[in-house]
Amino acid sequence: MKVRHLMVPLLAAGVIALGAGIAQADEQSEWLKKAQLGQFAPMKQDWKAIEAAARKEGKVVIYSVSSRIFKLQKKFEKKFGVKVVGHDIASAIQLEKFRREHKARIYQVDVLFNNATPLLLNEFLPRKMVWNFVPDSVAGKLDKSEKEPFLVQRWSSRVLFYNGAKHPGGAPIDSLWDLTREEWRGKFLMPNPLESSVQANVIQTILQHPKEMAAEYERKFGKPITYSKKLKKATKKNPLLGKPDAAKEWLYRMLQNKPTFLRSTTKIFKNIGSVKQKNPPVGFTTFSKIRKNKKGILDARPAYDVKPVFGVSYPTVLVIADRAPHPNAAKLLVRYMMEKGFKYWNVHGDYAARSDVAAKQVKKFGIPPFEDLKMWPIDQTYVYDHKYTYLSLFLALK
């Protein structure tokens, strides 16, 4: 009898929960229909209607990984009569904020400008918390991978920089393994991979390439790699870490070489590039920081020739938030940030996803084409699936 009485409220609770789920699904479907997104997206986009509806909505709210969002606010409002409410929030924090708001059914953001694509792809997209939108005006200038699963605005990257004033003939390092050498002990800067999701992605991407790291070790030192006792002990103690390999050994030796962690990528750039120093460090920072160089003050240069790669690339994407209160203004802002509004991100080190703009960047900045750079792109699914293994390995080797 006790079981029977217990089942009644449980069944009732289940029915209530199911009803709530159906109600939310219906609410979402109605929003999608009104916003003309998802399965309700039309074959042809009516931009006159979208702009008129955006003006009525009056504003658009964006969580942005880049502070440069504030530079376009006035011009966008003047052009379209729509106010841009921007919030400069790091990608991982941005997604956690949005996750909590969405769970509480607080729908206040329209656009996410974000580079935490492993989370977006493997959590937010399957749960229908974000929606992809590709303006038809730029679709023909993008590769398929830049339209699906997300609209890529630009390709960002973390790369190795050196001081050009001290080393005018070229970088003082030519291999990732140089970061494990005694001469660079304590003189290698990067964001803390335990705090910076982007830098964690960089390290994880290097860990994904043990064969390349082994080949580079042999090229650099003229002999096959051997593994340290600590790495062998750590992997034996925790089989989930996998077997010892060259990439894991690189991580161990690099950490033992006492890298200096700084929160600000701008500070890292300035510490590397300041011309008034006798023994400058090298380090990983955002490629686009190169725009901050100043003659006679800062001279930081990308170490293009470092092997097997000098950096890791990742997409910065634009998505529309589920149940966005201003969906038409969101579409208008996304289009603007892919067209005229891209000028705020049209800087040395940021490669446009649009092929026509990227070609102009190569000429304007005198840089190699993006596809010719020695960089490994992050694998969003690999990074997501191995994040806990990576953390365990990092802590075990540190």
C-alpha cells in the first residue's frame, strides 16, 4: 500500500513536468515561427520587412567576446534607428550567464558573439538554446563550414610572439620544443590554461597531435623522444590519461620550465613587445594584438616559422539566442557585423570568414593567406570530449 500511495504523487509530478515541457516546446515553436528561424526560416530573406520589424523592436542586446562591439553602437543606431545594448563578456562566462538565464526563463539577450564553440556545438545547439542565422547577402562568400553549424564572422588565433626590436633578423625560437629549453625558463608568457578557456583549447589542440610533436622533437634534438618518470607515473596511476606520448611530454617539460601566467592578453603582448628591455620573453597571445604595436614603444612579431605550428586557430561566431526578445533586430545586427560593421574587426591578425574581405586583408596588411599559416584549428568535439582528461593531466603534471 505504501508503494501505491507513493506512486500517485510521483505520477502526478511526472504529468506536471511533462505538461511544463510541452508548454515550453509550444512556446519555443511559437517564437521560432514569429522570428522565422529554425524550421520556419523562409527560403528567401525579406530584408525590408526585417528592417521594419527591427525598428519597431527598437533595440538589440548582444553578449560580446570583443569590446569592439561598442565602436559600432552609434553608427548602427543612426543607420537603422535601433539601439545596440552591448555587454563585453568573455565567452565561457557569457555562456554560463546565458545558461542560467535561459533555465530561469529570463530571455533578455538577442545575439551571442562568442568563441567557446566546443560548448556551443556540444551543449547549447543540441539543447536548442541557440539558433544559427546566415544572412543571404554574405552566404555566397563563405565556405560551408563557415555557415554550418554556426555563422563564422572571423578566424581568431593564439600564436607565439617575440620581440622584433631585440631580434630583427627573426624569431629566437623555431620550435614549440624551445619552450622547454633552459634558456626560456620563466621567460615564456601565456594566459593560465586553468582560467582561460581559449588557452586551454590551445593546449588541448597541441595534445591532439602527438605524432607531429614526436617528429618535431627528433628534428630539433636529433634523437627519438624519451618520456619522463613523472609522466609515466601519472599515466600509470590514472589510465584515463592514456599512454605517454610526445605531446604529453611536451606539456610536462613546458610546465617544468616555469611559464609565467598573466590574465590579460594585452599585457602579455606589451611584455613581449616593449622595446626597452634587454632580455624579452616570448609567449602566446591573441594574433590580433599585433594592431597595438607602436614605433619606438612596442615591437612584437608573430613567430611564423616555429614548427610544427606557431599557433592554434578558432572561429568567432554569431548566433541568435533562443527566445530572443528582438529577433529581427538580432538578424539586422548579425548582417551588419558581417558587412560594413566588420570594419571594427578588420585588423591585422583577425582573418575574415568572408573570402572577399580576407583577400583584401592579405594585400592590405602584407600577411600570408590564412590557409597558408602553420596553425592547427581546434577540433570542437575533441576539445569538449577530452576536457576533463586534459584537466586531470594538467594538474597531475603541474
